[in-house]
Amino acid sequence: MLASANTIAGNLTIFGAASNIIIMQTAESRGIKVFSFVEFFKIGSIITVLNITVYYLFLAFYILYGV
């Protein structure tokens, strides 16, 4: 559960994971246009909803069928 929560947080915002910040800083230092916070949030919110759906289905299947 902790790993899935960490993945969700990392996908939602730039500040959700240290790797996001490192990649953004490296890209910016090389002159590559980086995402703004709002742009990242728009994409991250879609990915986060998909992740939560997959986690919910997995847990529901696991609880119902005990596999």
C-alpha cells in the first residue's frame, strides 16, 4: 500500500517525487522547455486517476477471490 501511495503522489505533482524535481532541473539546465506546475498537474491527474482505478480493481479482485 505504501508503494502505491508513493507512486500516486509522484505522478500527481512535480513535488510528489524527488526524481521529478531532479529531471526538471536537469532538463532546464540543458535548455529544454520543462512543464509548469499546472501543466504537470493536468497530465498527472489523469495518470493518477488511472492508477487509482487499477489499484482499486486489483484490491477488489484480491479481496473477493483471495488470489
